Amino acid sequence: MKTTLLYLLTSLFLFVGCQNSDTTIRIATKPMTEQFILGEMLAILIANNTSLHPVITKGIGGGTSNIHPAIVKGDFDLYPEYTGTGWLVVLKKNNLLPPQQLYDQLAEAYRQQFHLVWIGPYGFNNTYSLAVKEENARKFGLQKFSDLARYPDQFRFGAEYDFFEIHEGYDALCKFYNLKFKKTMDMDIGLKYEAIKSDKIDVMNIFTTDGQLNGARLTVLEDDKHFFPTYYCATVVREETLQKHPELKQVLAKMNHILTDSEMSELNYLVEVAGQPEHDVALNFLKRKGILTQN
């Protein structure tokens, strides 16, 4: 009797385990606040609109270099990825295309080579840009990168050490736009905003969704000649997962074009500076957008 009962309990446990495994959607994120928030959004939408059970693995070291082979292998079902990263790092392309053309070719290559599907994009473009104080933007008429070329040796430029070393960094940028700065300063990435606030530098490189941009009274200049690659974010999902759970495609599409650069910056700020939990920030934003069917 005990043996029979043990067998029944074991069978039930294995059955439930298989069921749970069949309905589990494994979400991966890179090790950055923005990705944590996006992972939470995806999980909330899946849990809210399906009977599936999302599980997030946050902050995978190495980012794309480790997540991409893992999702191809089947260790994950989906994750947020950036078009520029997919194009340059995964497909190893050395040319840039207009954003929509790049996205279309990227999606087709991923489907053919890796059986992965791109769904999106979310709307924001987390790429490099340059920023100046609002008062200097008004005083000198600075709206785009090209405007800086009118003032050779006028401004001091600050950036993290890596930006001065990477191939498509400071030297290439200056050559492309014919820029000349009075002085350059390399500094820790976390000190740039304080440096420009205290007038130690006049121009700095930023990411367009930096949390610290929110309320910093800076003007983000337009990359008018498209020097930097575009990094629009979207969901990359296994084709096999969509075949198994076709309801996912419509749910994931709820993320399409819901975030602007400034909105993503605000959400990053709420987590990084204001100290709000990632889940709460994601949930409140989705409620604000009116795309949750229930609390």
C-alpha cells in the first residue's frame, strides 16, 4: 500500500512538473536596469493575458554574447534585444542601413539562420548621442551634431574612457563631423552628469535612455548625419515557442511602439535614482498605457 501510494505521489509530482515545464516561458535579460524593467513588462503581459508562467533570469553576464547562443540552444524562450547589437554583433555586419530596412533584413536573417523571430520594436532607440546644457543650446543655437562644428576649440568634451578607445568613438566622430574641442576629459561613466552640471565640461556623450537624463536640464543633440548605429529594442523569441504557444505573438505585440526615448529614460530614473522596484515601475507604466486587462 505504501509502495503504491508513493508511486502515485511520484507520478503526480512528475506530471505536475511536466505541466509546469510546458507552460513556463523563460525570459532572459542583460545586466542593466533598462533590461530588468523590460523583462518585467514582458512577464506581466504574459501572466496577465495567458495561462503561461513567465520566469525571468535577470542580468546574464556577457549580455548578447551569452544570451544569443543560449536562446538558440533552447535554454530561454525570449529576451529584449537591440537592433544595432543584432546587426553588428550577432550577424557581424559592417554596414548600416536606414532603421526600417535594417530591422526587416535583421528579422529575416534571424528567422532563416537561427529560427528566431523579432516582435516589435518597442519604440525607443537606446543609442549614443551628445548632450549639452539647455542654456548653451539656446545661447549657441545647438540642435544637432553638425552645429558643434561651427565652434571649433570652444567647448570641453567629456566621456568615459572606453568612448575614446572604441573604433566608432571619439576620433571617428570628430573626423566624421569635423569637430574640434578645446579640451577632452575621460571620466567614470557615473561622473559625467555631475561634471557637466558643475561646468567642468560642456559636451558629453550619453545613451539616449540614460536615467540621469530625466530632469538634468540637458539638450540631446540630433545625430543629423547618422553616425551612430540605431539600437531600437524589440523582443526576440524562439520560433518553436511561438508554434507551441501561438497566443504569445499577439501578447508580445502589445509592446510595439509603447515607449519613447524620454519615457524609457524616466523609467530608468525611477529605478536607478528614485529607488523604486523594477516590477512596480513596469506595472505602473503598463497600467498608465491602458494595456493591462486586469489589476
